[in-house]
Amino acid sequence: MSRFLSETHAKLTPYVPGEQPRDMQYIKLNTNESPFPPSETAIKNMAECASKLNLYSDPTCKALTEAVASLYNVKPSNVIMTNGSDEILNFAFMAFCDTAHGAAFADITYGFYPVFAALYNIPAEIIPLREDFSLDVDKFKGIGKTIFIANPNAPTGLYLDNNVIEDILKANPDNIVVIDEAYIDFGGETCIPLIDKYDNLLVTQTFSKSRSLAGGRLGFGIASEAVIRDLNTMRNSTNPYNVNSMTIAAGLGALADDAYTRRNCKTIIENREYLTEKLKMLGFTVIDSKTNFVFAKSDKIDGESLYLKLKEKGVLVRHFSKQRIKDYNRITIGTREQCDILLAKISEILES
Ligand SMILES: *Cc1c(COP(=O)(O)O)cnc(C)c1O
């Protein structure tokens, strides 16, 4: 820390992203990226865009906003495009929380929520998941705070039905409820249609996982027009050109190739069922997942040792040292070949 850092930020513990090592080729099953390349149209659009980078990107993201709106059957005025969905979460904390109006989220969920809360000095109510990692729904009702729920949740993979989401929306009519659907395309059903009924709902999604564009940094939010206007105020007060031209082009390409996305998601779901079954045969406990990862623990080896030994063997998974989940690893679903290599390495480790 320099002697110039603002006192407000002196105690900040930043978010720690999963490793992105450049030293050697790993089988990367640690940050929930897609094992498949971006769609061909996305790649072609991006390349064509390169020669126009002397111009600023479209600050309204008009074409992309319209494409997203049409895919989800909402109006363009219900959509905001952002630099990854981390940015829309940032805007939501900025816009809808303050020192008087706190935030609430689960103890085991996306690690960025507590970081944003700390960044803006927002009091956070941490609501523990039940013993089996399910959401203690009643504890989210009528709490007078801005609520953040990842559905499906990370890193557990558990999914909540939309009628449960609706109960939470109904029970908090005067507070925004953010439903972070980063993993919704892997077997869940989006709650976007509920924005017509609930003006307190903000749904966030990303192109990072199902659409193979993690490096492009593209996310979006869908909500009532008034909520989107507030989020645009945050955007225009921080970074009006928040989505760059190549990413806009790539995003349009990905949406044009929606069948490619659907096919890849189907493959990931099949591979998830395959990997889950094989891990169970090796004695693992695997939490029921509706995402592109599984959360699994072995009774033969502790979570951190398994993570380290897999890393030695060239396979990266994600281990969290938090007490409640330290026995587990979060393993991204890769191609069938990657699943098989992972399983072979795990068998070697368990046998030695
Ligand atoms: C990956 C992820 C995000 C953010 O992804 P971006 O790459 O910033 O779009 C948001 N929420 C959850 C739960 C995630 O796992």
C-alpha cells in the first residue's frame, strides 16, 4: 500500500479470481469457462471490427441491446449491456445500496458480493445456507435490504425454482432483488419473464460461460425501465463506453449463432451427468448441479490436497479455503476428453 491510498480503501480485501497461469498448459477446469471456442460468426465479426477501432464504441450498445431484448422477449429499454456481469453487479451495489440501505446474501455464494459491499461501505447481512447448502428462503423475506442471489448458486451449483424466486420478490416489494443467472443456460429456467410483474427484480446474465466469451467481457441486466435507467446513470457516471466495439461485434455474432450455444450447453449438461456419475463411483459426494461445474468432495483425500495433486498433474480445479466448504473442489465441466483425463488423474491420486 502506498502512503497515498485513501483511508476508505485501506482495509479493502479485493476479489481473488481463479488462477489464469501462463507458465504451462493446464487442463483448465477452475474458472468455469467454456471448453468450446466462440461461435464462428463471433470470431468473424470481431476480426472485421478491428479496422474500425479508431472510433469509439456505441455507448448505447443499440444493436446488441435489441438482439438481447428480442431473444428474451422484453423491450430494449429493459436491457443494459455491461463489461462482464461483474460490472452490472457493481452498478447494482452502487445504485441500490448505501450505508443506510444494506445488502443481504448467502454465506456461500459468489465471492464478489462481499467485496462490492466492502468497497462501498455497505453493511452486509450474511445469511447462512442450510447444512445441505440449500437457501434458507424464509430468512430472505421482508428483511429491508437489497438482496443478491446467484441462481443457480456458485460454487454449490444448486438451483432454485422460479416460484421460490417469486416468493422472495413478493416478500420484499420495496427492495431490489438481484438474481444473478450467470449459469442459467445449463439446465435452469430464467426468471426474466417475472420483470413484468415485479419492478423490484433485476436479472443479470453473462456471455462468459454458455456463450464462450469470457475474455470478451460481456454481461447484461434485465429489469423494469426505471431500474435500467438508474443503472445507466451509474454506467454514464463511470464509463459510458463500457463495452468495447470488438466485444459488441462478438456478442452479436454469438447471438446470431444461438443454436451453437444451445448445442454446447447440451453437451456440457451431458458431460456433467457423466462426470457426476463417475465421481460418485470413485466415492465422491457430488452436489446436484444445474451449472457448468460440479462441487465435489472425497472422503479419501482432503480438498486442498486433491487440488494441489491435480495441479501437479496438469489439471486445475478451484479450491476455496473457507471453513464450510474446504473439503470440496469446484470442477468446471470440460469436453468429454477433459473429463476423462481428470478422472484418470483422480484415480491415480486415490490409488497412491
Ligand atoms: C462468472 C460469474 C459472474 C461474472 O462473470 P463475468 O465474466 O463478469 O460476466 C457473475 N456471477 C457469478 C455467480 C459467476 O459465477
